[in-house]
Amino acid sequence: MNIANLTTLGALKAEGYQSLSIKDELRKNLIKKLQNKEETFEGIHGYENTVIPELERAILSRHNINLLGLRGQAKTRLARQMINLLDEYIPVVAGSEINDDPFNPISRFATTLIEEKGDETPITWLHRTDRFAEKLATPDVTVADIIGDVDPIKAANLKLSYADDRVIHFGMIPRANRCIFVINELPDLQARIQVALFNILQEGDIQIRGFKLRLPLDMQFVFTANPEDYTNRGSIVTPLKDRIGSQILTHYPETIAIAKTITQQEAGSDKRQKELVHVPELAKDLLEQIGFEARESEYIDPKSGVSARMSITAYENLLSTAEYRALGSGDERTLLRVSDFMGIVPAITGKVELVYEGEQEGADVVAQTLISNAIKTLFPDYFPKIEKLEKEGEGSPYQQLIDWFFEESGFELLDDVSDQEYKAKLDAVIPLKQLLQKYHPDVAQNDSYFLKEFLLWGLVEYKKLSKYRLSEGFRFKDVYGGYISGL
């Protein structure tokens, strides 16, 4: 029999149903998943050995939880996924504003109804997806919003005195009784509002406008916050921190492989883009390396952080840049180019918080510097490292390529050329082909062109070649060509 078909308290008793507190419910279902070796938090990458074990231990401990970390570290996603550890349905006294448990009613409405109807008390069933409430903390949040207040309209309609507890309008927290309640960006909550949470966290009850009212709420609280030491908006008051059972530190992806997995999972590229644009793995690595460079950049405030959303939106922009070019040139399919990375600058400039030196440089310049630094960092992983001081008598593996640019006076790669023209341009540089055959003999044909262009950009970063931005593309020349030609 499907237990959710039961409609009265008596039927629930006859079935032998036993209610649990939400923390015990989460603990019970987590234990089952751990015993069955099931994944508890799906689609969360890079936290397998750090955040997730700590979160699971906090749930086993029946703790309220604070997820502390910089922006874009999946804090809210972790909180939302906790609903998967709840029972599919729980019984609720029909008509209750605060999801009263039929076996442990706490509101005046539910206790009166059960006294009157006994086993005939009607019940409804609450699905776990409806047992999640979320509030973004903002400075204008009031105690009435989250706890409750006297409702003069209700008092007038029911002809009741303000001293009667039936005139209370419950706030968000009581209405989320038996639910997971998330307060995002907790430091933004004014200190006096944070104080209103003390009783709820420690004793599990609420006080409204001086009423002698004790509602032992059954709640699982999850808070999210950025580190207090950088925020100029406020902080978490110490007594509130003392009442939160576990504080768990989140972090950014520790490797490019993890970051790449997250971006590919989250990027909203449609089928058309996936079929139209060929993206080499090197391009995906390069995109993630830009995020790593940003987190280490002297121009960007490290206390603010660089959200994983930057890589996600940058990847979407990258695909759109290639798609836009293909639509203009009439190509049915196109290869991603290194020059397409210029199209991600708008995704970077809006996602980083610059320090004074960065503001002086300008957001666009900082974004392009990050792209350049990422190319320079990855270059030695694919081609021989270029030392600042080269030993005398040892020929550079890039000398033939450099000589070609000296003899040919360089060449141009324009933004809007078709794939056929783009390939022909790169194929015309014979030393490029020779270098690829030597160091990457097994590279796929479609990937080889990105690798060739990447090699050129890398030599520019190591000052072996020079690169100039044209209105419609890039011109590559030998290092001294620009001085001779006056560019």
C-alpha cells in the first residue's frame, strides 16, 4: 500500500507510521546511502575528499550548518541537494500553516483540530521538493519577515484581541517547519535580525511580539556566507556562530581537470553550437587556466574570489564567437581558434573585482593579460620550454620558425576568414608543420590547427615573435620586424 494514500490520523496510526525529526530523517537516509555506496551529492565535483565528507559528518551529527566560502563555490547547490536525503513524503495536519506533524502538533490550530476530531483528523502529504525554503539575506529583512508579527487585518476580521495568539501571522521560518531552511549571504543580515535566530537555533522555539508562545520548530538550517574578513557589509555575530553546529569551508577547483568537468556540465551550449564548433581539449584547458591565472593575479582582489561562473560564461562566449564567425563566412562547421578567446573578454570583465592597480590598467587590458598568462603557463606542457637565458651553441627548436617570419615579413590571421582560408594560412608556414610532426605526431587533424596557432601565441608571450592587433585580426612578425617597419 502506498502510505501517501492515507488521509486520516487514524489510518496513519493503523499503518504504524512513526514520525522523525528532520535531522533524524536526514541522518537515517544518509546512513542508507553511505551503506549502499550511493552518491549523496550529484554533480558536485572536486569536493569528494574535502567538503562532502565534512557535510556528511555534520548531517550525521544533526548539526545546523554554515557553508563558508567565496562566490561561485557551489554552496547553495549543496544546500539544495540536501532535499534528496529527505523522505519522499511526510504527513501534515490538513490546513496547517506550519506543516504540523499529526503526532506532534505545535500550533494552536492543529492541537485544537486533533482534540476535536481525534483519529478522523484529516492529513495531507508534503513532498520533499516542497520542504525547501530559501531566503537571500538583505539589509531590509525584518524580524516580521522571517519570524512573524501581529496581523491587524486578521485581528479585525476574526474580531480578536491583539493579546490572542490567533492574530499572529507566521513568518518564513515557522512556515518552513519540518523543512530545510537556507539563508544565503548571512553576513548581509543585520545584527539585530541575526539575534532573533538565537532561540530558534539553540532552543528550537520562537518568540513573537512578547507572546507567551513556544513553538518547538523542527528545522534544518543551512547558512551560506563569504568570509567575514573581506566583506564591508557586516559579519556573523559571534553568539550566532557559536550556535551553528558545523562550519564547512568550501573552495575552488584544485585542478584544471576538475574545473573543466564543472564547466562542461554547466555551460548552456545548445545542440547547434556543439555540432557546429569543434573544440580541442587544449582550448578547454586554456579556458580553465585563465580562471586559475585570475585567482593569482595581482590586478584582482583575492578576497573577492573568481567565481566558477566566469569559466562557464566564458565558454559560452567562446562557442558563440566561433559560431558568429561561421555564420558570417558561411561555414557549416568551424574549428575553434585561439583568436576566438578575444570574444570571452566581456565574460571576464564582469566577473572580477579589480584592485587599484587593475583599475589603472583597465578591465579589458587585465582580461587580455589573463589570456596571455594562461597561454604562457600552458605552453611548456606542449612544446619545449623557452628559457630566459639560452645556452650558447645550443640551437633553439624554434629557430627555423622564427627565421621564416623574418624572411616572410610575417603574416596575418584575420578574424572573419573562412575555415578553408584559415587552414591554408597556417599550412603555408612549413616550420609550424614540422614542429607539430616532431612534438605531436599523433595529434588529430582538426586539433592541429589550434595547436599551430597556440604555438605562435606562445612564442609571442616568450618574446620570440611579435603580435599586433589589427582592426580585423592579428599580424604575427619576427621580434624585430615591428621596429624596422615602424609598427
